[in-house]
Amino acid sequence: MGGPGEGYPWPWAVYRWLEGENAVDSPHADTIETAVALAQFIRALQAADPTGGPAADAGSGDRGAPLVARDAATRRAIAESRGLIDADAVNIAWEAALRAPVYDDSPVWIHGDLEPGNLLVRDGRLSAVIDFCCLCLGDPACDLIPAWSVFTDEARAAFRTALAVDDAA
């Protein structure tokens, strides 16, 4: 692990190469097998002992924190996007999201950035999850992002089933 210096202000590390292509470029990312494998990874991560883990905060991009933590920045972004988007409709949707119940169970480990570029696929199967810079303890709903950013209908349903997603929670 390296430290900030020489014009680069953040910690850094060099790891061994992981085979695979990111899910952005792979036609195999949107499969039931990949969805179930990713759900198994998430369940294992959530089952890890949270003792001493960092809380969701600005260091994790507020991922896994209550939405209110992102309220000011979100309202600013909506206002700045007026004319590009229907800002009134987006504000209504944001207000509805803020009224949703806040996760109040024990925080669990979350990856926080399960976007297609952070999932590697090899030989038609999920081979690795990378980029743990947002890893923290928080609301497990944060790691449901792949349901919409990676998977379509059948794979999405398999992902939700494998995670036992509770729509009421």
C-alpha cells in the first residue's frame, strides 16, 4: 500500500491482475448465472463480522447512508440540470425517495459501487468484483444497484430472489 505523494494525494496499491472483461463490455454479464453469483457474493459480504468497520459517510460517497445525507448535493444537481431534465418531476421523485422508510436494522458490509465496470466476467461467468473504495457498513439496499444497471428481466428476478429482497423493507 502506498501513501499520498509525488502529486498524487490518495493512498494507492498495486494488485495482481484478475482475468476477465468488465461487465460493460461482456454480453455474458446479463445472465441468471451471473446474477446468482453476484447475489452470493453480496450475501457473503453482508454476513461478514461488521465489528470495527467504517460507517457509511462522505468517505464512501455517502453510499449506504440515509438519502438525507445526499439531499443538498442532489437538490443542487437537479437545479443545475434544469433545462436538460424535467427538474420538477425529478424533484417530486426525490421527495418521494426521501419519504421512504430509513433502514434501521444493524448495518452490514456493503460494496457500495457494484456498477458494471466493477464486475469482471470470464468464460461467461462472474470472475471477480473489483474496486472496493466505497466498502463500508450501511444500508444493504445500496448493493441492489446491479438489478437495474447490469441485469434485465430474467436475470434481475433471479438476483432479487437469490438475495431474498424484501420490497417492504
